[in-house]
Amino acid sequence: MTKWDETYIMAVIGMPIYVVLIFFPHFARAEKIISVNDPKQVNVEPRKFAAEFADSDSPDAAFVRRCAGAHQNGWENFILFIGAVVAAAAGGVKPNFVNACCLIVLIARTLYLISYLAVEGGPLAYTRTLMWAVAVGASVAMAVKGCIEISD
């Protein structure tokens, strides 16, 4: 037996990794905004500067909007991920299953971020949707399995 078989190691490691994935686009966005504005002014009203920059004619405006969307989506899906892990743990789902699902979520979220931030359009943009669906599917699988185990 290994830690993979006995513990929810990927859930424990995965939560802080997921938070890093949530904040990566936020900091990438902030870097773009600060690079063309006075950092002291940006810090006074950061949301105002972000909104103005996103609506500007800057070639980086689309990237800033994608960063904001990726950051927001990260938080929205983090809630599902945490709930799924809690449901699976409460239901006593085997750690192998939970760890595999957590690993799938983290890989899919990483690929989601890459495709969201790097791909500006065209057919490759659909990889973002595919990776989102894979991550959500793995979270839902954990939650459903946990709920089934709890009800038995």
C-alpha cells in the first residue's frame, strides 16, 4: 500500500495547487495593467484601471479580459471541487478514485488556463471548453460517488 491507496493525498495537495491556478491569471492581468500605468495610481483604484484597460484599444486588452474570465471561472469551479472532495471523503470513497479525480481536475484546469490565456480564437479555443468539461466531470463524479456512498 502507498499513500495514493490509503490517503486523499491528491485532494490535500490539490487544493493549494488549485488556488495557485486561480491566482495565476489574476497576477498576469495585473502585470499587463501595471506595465502601461503608474503602479501607484493603479493601486488607488485597481478595478477602475482594470475595467478601463480591458475596454481600451490596447493590443493587450483581450488578454486582460481573458485573464479576468479565467480568474473568475477558477473561483466558480473551486467551489465545486471543494464540495466534491468533501462529499467523497464524507462518503468514504476509496482514495484511489478521489486521487485520480483530483489529478484529472488539476491537469484539466492547467490545460484550461493555457488554452484560455494563449489561444485568441479559432477552433483551438474549443480546447478551453473541453478542458472545463473534463474538470467539471471529474468533480461531479467525485460528488456523486460520495453522495451514493453516504446514502448507502
